[in-house]
Amino acid sequence: MKRILIVGNGAREHVLAETLKHSPQECSLAVFAKASNPALKALATEYHVGNSLSDFEALRTFVGHFNPDFAVIGPENPLADGIVDFLAAMNVPSVGPNQILAQLESSKSFARDLLTKYEIPGNPEFKVFTGAEGIKEFMNKLGGEYVVKADSLKGGKGVKLSGEHLDSIEDGFTYAMECIESDGRVVVEEKFVGEEFSLICFSDGKTIVPCPMAQDHKRAFEGDTGPNTGGMGTYSDANHLLPFLTQDDFDAAMHINQRVVDALKEETGQAFIGFLYGGFIAVKNGVRLIEYNARFGDPEAMNMLSLLKSDFIEICEAMIHGRLEQLNIEFERKATVLKYVVPEGYPDNSVKNEQIGLHPLPEGAKAYFASVDEREGHLYLLGSRAVAMVGHGETLEEAEQIAQAAAETISGPVFFRKDIGTAELIQKRIDHMAKIRN
């Protein structure tokens, strides 16, 4: 029986655990968490709740007790803090990059500079600043249409765009100086106009294998309004492309992902093992890179892994041992729509410790638990995204109807975006890209 350690406690880790359990190989799971997750706990043999996923001394004790064959790392912060290196020193290999390679996500300037050095397409016009000199001039050079990116991890809230979060050059300068004060540097770059999408690949450092493409929705409210969130929902299409993209767009994004894996090996001498998450945008004349993540996305993991037909344990071991090219990895040819049910007031003033009701799901739906706790048989909100509802269907229309019906089964002080995956919203994406490219 395989013994597998999972680090993290959200809906992403719930689907990771479920997918490992679906393997034809038997496995025992241990979860190293910073909060309780009742669904994840039900799948695990051992479950540790501590103060931090980067509490490596607590991890040492837990690993010594469980003795895993390998680990699967969920969130970005422990990767940035060197959890893969720590586990390697204990002879536990990981599905996840080491600290040096995790800079692809943990340092925005590292990623931009890597693409520049190895002449990989996809970068915007950008500059890295370590002081005030030249920032305003560069923003003006970009025509006042700019993006300011904190260099380090900020929980998805470190990127601010002109015209959306920043109303003037002065606003942008002020935020850029805050970033320099915090991280010692800041990235300022041109603002892309287009449609965003995610292309996540399994990687063993040489071979990459794509998952179905997805589109995330960061804004809290319908019509892409309101504050940014960790992601209110996602959809993927039955052909594993997206309705507003072409095969050329997919090929371009795959080319960038492969070149980046190769460049990382050349730059560091080490193989990127794990989930390479390219956040891309289709623009007037091709595809550009917004940013990289060094782990599976949340929500995207639920769309993709719930479609996986192949043995996930075998895939994880192939990534660790450099054997991905030997596998034929298959996903179901179905559409998925995910709608996150979140507490009222999310993301800025979420209600907490309020009870919610979870009722029977419609056929074709799955529920993945995130920030919820179970007390005396009842579910309670913990303040962040609560439950991800995924609908599977032969078409996007069918998947959306199932996801919508599933989200409506949760009662209590919650809300979700009803427009994600709808024909109306997707048509807006198609029309937007047609207008840009014409």
C-alpha cells in the first residue's frame, strides 16, 4: 500500500486526495493541515492540524510517524518556504518544485527575467525597479496603461492594474513604493487586453502533459465586478480547449510552458517536478504570459482532476522519477463548470462560524470542501471560500445547469456567482476576442 502525504487543507487538497484514492493502487493518506476539513479528514488515515504549513519541526515529527513514500504539496507558501527541500532531506520525494524552482511563482521578477534571458515568447514590456527612479517615467511610456506587481507572494492580492485598482500614475507610484518597501523590488509592466486562461501541465522536468484548459473568474460578483478573490469559479470545455481560443492559442501556450521547463533546468540544473500552472492571456496577435504558479490552481484543480481517467498515483510517481513520457494520460471528454459557494461579505468582511446546510446533490455534481468545519454533525463557515460545486456534462450548458443546481443546495448566509459558465457570459468572451482580433 502506498503511503502518501498531502500538504494543505482546501478544496484543491480535497480533490487531490479523492483522485489519489480513486487510483487502482491502494493508498493511505496523511494530511498536514492548518485547519480542519471534514471531507479531507474522512479520506485520511492521519490528519495533523497545526499553526502553519511551514512549521517544519511539526512536519518532521508527523513525517517520522507516518513514513510516506512521497508527498503532494498543495499551496504555494510552503513551496516558497522550502518544504520540498526539507522533505528531501528526510528521504521523502515530493510532487512539487524545490525552493529555487518555486521562485517561478514566489518572485515575479525571477519569472520575467527567465523568459527574457532565454528568449521565450510571452513577456510584456516590463521593468524591475528597486527604487523610485524611473517608475513614473516608465508608466507614462506605457501610456498610463500599466500593471504593478509585488515581487513576493501576496495571496493573489499583490497585482494591481491601472484603471481598475489604480486611478492615476501617482496611485501606481505609491503602490510600487509600498512593494519596494516590502520586497526590495517591484515589477511594472504593460497592461494586456484580451481573455485570460489557465493551462496547467504535469511536469517531470523534461516532459510536460497538459490538463484541460480552464478559465477562472476572480471578481466576487456577477458581470466580473467587485473585489478580487481567490477565484469564484471556473469552466472547461469537452474538447479541452475554450470557446474563445484556437488550437494555435493552445499550441503557443504549450510552447511557452515547455520552453520554461527547459530554461529552468538550464538555469538551475534542477528539474521542475509537479504542476506547472501558466496563467495566460489571448491578445490581438497571439498569447502572452500573465504569471506562473508552481502548483495546481484552486479552483482549476477540481475541474481538471475530476476528469482524470488515468492512475494519479502512477502520474505522481512518473513526475518524481522522470518517466512522464512513458505514460498515456487521459481525461474524460466532458465539460465542467465550477461555482464556489462563499460566505456573505466575502472576500473583505466574511461572516464566520455561521451554520450552513448541505443537501443532496443533483446527478453529475460533486462537492469539494474548502473553508468549513464540522461540529456535532453540522457544517460551519470559517470565513473564506466554503464549498466548490462542480457540474459535469456533455456540453457546457449541461454542466452549468448541474453546477447551478448543486450550488443552490447549500442553505445559510452564503452566495455564489450565478453567471459562471452560462451561455451569455461565454458569448461575451467569444465576442470580446473576435473584436480584439478583428
